[in-house]
Amino acid sequence: MSNEQELEKKYRELDSIKWELHDLLKKLVIKTNIGEIYDDYTDTVELSIGDITIYSCAYYHQIDINQGGNEINLDHDLETTKIISQEVKKRYEQLQKTKEFGRSKIKTEDIFNKSFSLENLEDK
């Protein structure tokens, strides 16, 4: 596979993950009332997980995060976007299990307040 083909494959995968993540973030904000969906043409969703705030803009098709005051754009970062997507999915599944089994002792906030690591993020 040529470099051009590999690059195209990478961006197609990134594009798919970004749309999936945006939809999942919207579901989470609607179900939990944690975070925000901006009421404007951008369809931006904001959700915090641990010490990371994720911003997903459907209009501009962008994913940005804020960690410790550092804003990072993930438009070309497949690996970090995958990590965030997997973490959001994992927490969504935890939320589903909590609701499914009626575990009222585990609060929604507890699921989303746990920190997680984005390795090598400082190097970007």
C-alpha cells in the first residue's frame, strides 16, 4: 500500500471515529444531563471525563480536548481520538450496566469523574 493510500485509510478511519464519538457524546449528554449541547448551528457537544473536557463540533467536524488548560485539536490525531473514543464507550457501557442492574449506589458522576491517561499527549 502506498503512503497516499495509507494516509487516506487513516483519515477515513479518523472521520468514522469522529462521527461515532459525536453521536455517543450527544447520547450521553441527553441521558445524563452532564455536559452540554450547544443550541446553535454548530451542534457542538461538550462533555468532561475526569480532567479532560471533550468538545465535538458536527458543523466543522472537529474534536478538541482541554486537559489542564491545554487545548488540543485532534483533527489529525487518530491514536488519541481512538483512546478517547474507547474511553467514552467504556463509560457509556458502565452507565448502561448501572441502569440495567438498578445500581443506584453508583452515581453517573462517579462514572464520569474518574480520570484516565492520554499517554504522550504532552508531546503534541
